[in-house]
Amino acid sequence: MNKKLIGVLLSGLAIVGILSGCGNKDAAEIDKNEVKIGYFPNLTHIATIIGLENNYFAEEFGEDIKISTKTVSNGGLFMEAMATNSIDIGTVGPGPVINYFVKDPKYHIVSGAVNGGAVLVSAGHSGINELADLDGKQVAIPVIGSTQDVMLRKALKDVNLKAKANGGTVDFFAAAPADTATLFIQKSVDAAATQEPWGYILQNQADGKLLLDWEDFAWGKESTNTVVATSDQFLKHDDLVKAYLTAHARAVQFVRDEPEEAQALVVKHIKGLTGKELGKEELEAAFSRIEVTTEVNEDVLQEMADISQEADYIKTNEIDGLIDLQVIKGITSK
């Protein structure tokens, strides 16, 4: 082999070695200059919306960090996006996070965001006047395995009913919350377990009747509707995690201190995303059904895991390590 060829081969090996070293470099050692935030365009994600509208995230991350956002319509899509690194951190229902965690324990809940915000509404044509009347009926949920799915199962247990998929008589029908009003009008479903503002819209635009208000649905005021979730990969960036959660805590406090201004910002933000403007009355009514918070009721999440296991959504209800509130508690305790 001539000297020229040997030199080329050695150079190639050196380059491969350098690239391999970069590939093995720990994620925490790699500078991250972009944070991808995920959320839903609805009221139960108000903390994220306020954090964006008031530039809290931008202020806490600093000018060297680019912020990109991704909106999704359900928790399954949110978790898929996180699994493919399209979302680093954001707000989602706890149900999907639990479902992903038990399969791959790299996902974590790092703060609460909203309690309540979900209601059970019956359609005017259905003849449903109480929870027991759901026997043999079809109920819309945002998606199979969603937080509202689990909440509905919790409520049904109180009247000895269960889902048809698990040998019961109540048929769960997955539909986007924005489509449930049309389903009510078309008499395609008999009820809906949904989040705000869709519950109020069903009542006032689709002849719906409030069957269980947020204080009575599932765990009531302790019902964890929305949480901040992230993954091991993003948690390695301690400074960014702290920055996000500091902005999140600021947003929660702003909603508590300035509810009218917060509502106006939500109307503006959602209109910018969807082209639809929420009416003042529907927003105020829906807003009265949520409680913004950074706290998480771990007992409720464990029971949600128990119910998900009973529904055969997950193989185990072991969720030790799912909840990591160390950073948010350090921020809110100051």
C-alpha cells in the first residue's frame, strides 16, 4: 500500500473518531439554543398561553435561546411529538404522560398547571338526567386514554357502570373537543366528557345539559387536568428547566392576580391560532371552572394509573419516578 493511500485512510479514521466522539457526547454538555414548547389551544393551557403572551418564557430563557411552539389537539399527539423531540417541555393532561411513562420511564411531570376544567355534559335529545342514565349510551371523549377518559371511568365506577370495551355498557367515542357540538346537534352521541371552553359551548350552542360540574366530576377540585411534562433529555439542561418553570410560576400567579386581563390575553391568543374568538360570557363561565396551580396531587395521579391499568391501557400502575417537583417547589417556596 502506498504512502498516499495510507495517509487518506488514517485521515478518514481520524474524522470517524471525531464524529463518534461527538455522537457519544452527553446531551447536557451540548449547548442547546432552542426550546420547543408544546400546548393545546384551549383554556386549560392558560399558564402556557400567558407565559407566551407576557414574554415570561423569553425573559427567563434570555435572548440567546430561541423559543418555538407547537400546538396539538390531544395528549397522544403531544407525547408522540415529545418522543420524537418535536417538543421539549409543555402542558398536557396527566393521562397520556402516565401511559408513556410506564412504557418508557424517561417522561416526567414537573409541575401542576390546572385543576378542574373538565365537565360531563349530556345532549338534549339523550334523556340523560343523572349519571346512572349513561347505561347503554355513547359518550364522547377527546381521545382513548386521555385524562377525560380516565375521569369518566372514575365517575362511572360510582354508579357501578363501566366502559363497553371492558365488558360494560357505556360506549366511549373518541372525537376532537371542537367537534362535539356538531355531534350533539346531529344526535350522534349522547354525552361528552370534555374540557373548557367546550363544556360551556355544548351547553349554550348545542342544547347540552351539565350533568357533572367540575367540582363534582371525578376528583372534583383535586382533578389534575393539566400538568407540565418533559423528558430526561431536557431535564439534563438544569438552567433551561429552571427558566421554564420560573416563567410558568409567574404565569400562574398572573392568572390569579389579574384574571380579567388573563382572559383577554387568552381570547387574543386562541383567535390568533384558530381564527375563532371566544365570547366574554362563555370565557368567564369556563374560567370559573378551573383552578390554576403549580401543585400536583400525587394520590390522584396514582388512582389515575390504577384506573388506566384496569382499562388495559397500561400493563402496570407503578409510577414511581413519574413526578419530579423538586425544581418547582424550590421556585414557589421563595
